[in-house]
Amino acid sequence: MGRVSIPDIHEKYKNSEPVTMLTAYDAPIARQVDEGGVDMILVGDSAGDNHLGYDDTVPVTLDEALSNTAAVDRAVEDAMVIGDMPFLSYGTSLEESVKNAGRFMKEAGADAVKLETAPYGKTTIEIVSRLTELGMPVVGHIGLTPQRMNQIGGGYVQGRGDGSSATVEALVETAEELEDAGAFSIILEAVTEETGKQVTEAVDVPTIGIGAGRCVNGQVLVITDVLGLSDESYTLSKQYADLNSVIQGAVESYVDDVQSEVFPSSKNVFDAIDEDQ
Ligand code: KIV
């Protein structure tokens, strides 16, 4: 049947069916996420603080992002796989941006790439336009753009227009420019519900929200938050499992078993005559 395609996503959009997206950073989790039935898997640069042990997304390297994307690609059958271009893997020049986006598709098996765009971000709009002209599907990302966190400073929710927060108008116009540049979908992160609504009404491509309220065309969450594998909880997210406790319990049971010599048992040992093992 093949993976979810852009026409499949647009069909859902036309039929007002919400689009689903989750992040994944490695093969075992990607396999589960895929089997769970999401439309799209984002190999996010949120790997920085959710997979690689960094404090945020800024240190994530292109090689790390490509390696994560390739691992996810190898595990996924049905969902569309989107490679997230990390900080400064695009934007230094058009040529470098095109080459690096191409590596996500040619080397890592991504079906599309995502890149963040600042309000009125001319540089990235031009890059999106070039990538889509060359046949690389692009998901835009506006609102809170964590790669710009050092510049944004304390401002978290975007669309309020109060100092460090972009205005609704700026976000609507940027979304329109991304659509004109060929982005087939736009992620809206941490914006007021009114911003989510206005952007969604302004463009003819599906908007996918994370903390963008209820008036968007789909939702994305970070998998570690969903599974209860992170230490923090966020207003914009929802935890559906408590894997921290499950894993902790399993490790403690293993330690107990080894220390009390319950494991390995006779079931776990090889003897000389059984040729099958
Ligand atoms: O990297 C990521 O996980 C993202 C989502 C939060 C949209 O960009």
C-alpha cells in the first residue's frame, strides 16, 4: 500500500478529518508509533532534550538528525516520515540548505523535511521555495520555534504580540508565505487559540498544532511526553502512559532477580547436547 502520501493528507484535510502526528527518534518506538496508526512521524530536533541528553534543540547536529531519521525510516511501514532539519543545517546558504535537505531524503529515507521559520523569515521562505521546486516536500513550522529560543528569551506563547511574542498578523502572513512557497502543511507551536484559528482560516494547507488549540487541522505531540518518559509535564501536552514507572519497575525486578540468583534460571542456560540453541 505504501506510506501515507501528501494526497492522503490533503484528502483528510478536504474531508475535515484531523491529521495525527507524533515524534519518534529511534526504531523501536517508531515501530510502535507506526503500528498505533499515526499519519505522520516527525523525527524532531526535540531529540536534543528528549533522546540525546542535551538541554535543548540547538546542539543537535546534522549527523545526529540524519542517524535518527534513518533509524525511524528503517522501522516504519505506513506513516509518512518527516526529517526535522536542525539548527544551522539550513539558512547559511541556499546551496548548503538544499544539499542538507537532500541528505534527509536520499540518505536517511525521509519522505519530507521540516524547517522552522521566524515571523516574516525571508531566508527560510526562499529555501522552502527552492526545496519544493526541486521536489522535496516541506512542512513549515511557525509560532514558538525552539531553535530561536536564545533570541526569543522568555516569550513562550506566540501570537500575543507582547514584546518577545509575535503578533497574530505576523504569524498569519508568514503562514501565507510558506503556503505560497509550497509547504504542504504547517506546524503551529505554542500559539494562542485565536492565532491557530486565524492561521488555519488563512491558508489552504493543513495546520498541525502543538499547543495551538482546537481550531487547527491536526495535532502533534512529543512522544516522550505522551509515553511518560520525560520528567516534566506541559500544559500543551497530554500523558497517555507512565513508562518511567514501568521501566523503573522492570529494572528493579531484574536487579533483584540477579542479586537473589533467580535469574538466570534453568530456562536460560545452554547445555552441550541441544543442537537447536
Ligand atoms: O522537534 C519537534 O519535536 C518539533 C515538534 C514540537 C513540532 O518540532
